[in-house]
Amino acid sequence: MDSRQRPTVEPPNGPQGKSDNPWIEALQTVGLSIVLALGIRTFVAEARYIPSGSMLPTLEINDRLVVDKIRYDFSDPHRGDIVVFHPPETAGEQAAQEAFIKRVIGLPGETVMVKGGQVYIDDVPLTENYLGAPPTYQWGPETVPQGAYLALGDNRNDSYDGHVWGFVPRDRIIGRATLRFWPFNRLAYLADPTYSAEK
């Protein structure tokens, strides 16, 4: 037989090596989707909900957020970032296993104090326009250790946060909350605030 006229040999599962069984194809598609979703949730982003009022008025109970889990692989947390993290052991054994959400206030090496309803960073008052009410407690002065952050709730007087249990180690931060996607009528990007105490 002329080599130019050789018959085409089809793969056993059809022209492109695919299964003829639609159920197998569907299972493969679902399986791949699950693997991709788990990979994205583990390494890139995940959804979280707000279980308490500690971040009022910025975040309400049952708000759903997207948490960016790779941002801090390339940069450090900034003041004003809303972060999800596991608190240190000083928060209690059970709490240290849970995920908290608070706002970064004190950066490594800064001295932070709360007095007279005001947060001070290195003796400079911090303007916080996202609080429902000023803090009624006194705290500090304390210097934030290297490799750690002071995280406080926006509902300053009803938040179990760094003024109670101390500082969050960098390696316990899961990621930064970037977007509120539920409820739809409150869909919003969680923008960075501007502070008068920035150096």
C-alpha cells in the first residue's frame, strides 16, 4: 500500500482521546473544578463571614468577604489593613485556633498608646474616621515587637483584640480582607484609610 494512502488510526477513546461516556467527562470536570477551587482557597483567596460586631460600623454581622491570601507573600501589612489572623496563645487556647478579623493599627517598632479616647502612634494622635465611638479604655504605651502587629477592632469598646491579648505575630496572619460581596446592596471594596499620623 502507498504510504500516502495509509488509513488514519483513531485513539481508542475517540478522535481526540476523550471518553465517549458523558458521565465520565462530567465527573472529570467536577473533579477538576473541586481541585482548582480547593487550590484557590488554600493559596490565593477565600470567603469569610463576620460572626460578631467587633468591626462595627465598618463590617456588620454576617457580611461576607473575600480574603486575599497572597498579598502578604510580596508585601508587609500596612496600617489600616483589615486582616484575618489566628491570635496568639495569650488570647486563650481555644481563641488561638479561631480566625479573627481586626484592623492593623500598630506596626513593628512603633510605640502605641490609647488614652483620652485617642490612639497615639509614637506620641502622634491617629485620626480614625471609621470608628463608631472613641475608645473608653486606657492602654500602653507599648512598643510593637519586630515581626508583629497591633490589631484592634473598629468597635473599639466591644472588641476582644490586641489591647486585651497583645500583638499578632506576622506568621499568624492569614490574609487581607479586600471585598465585601454580601449582602449585594453593601457590595464594596475595602479601601485603605488615610491617616494623619503617617510618617
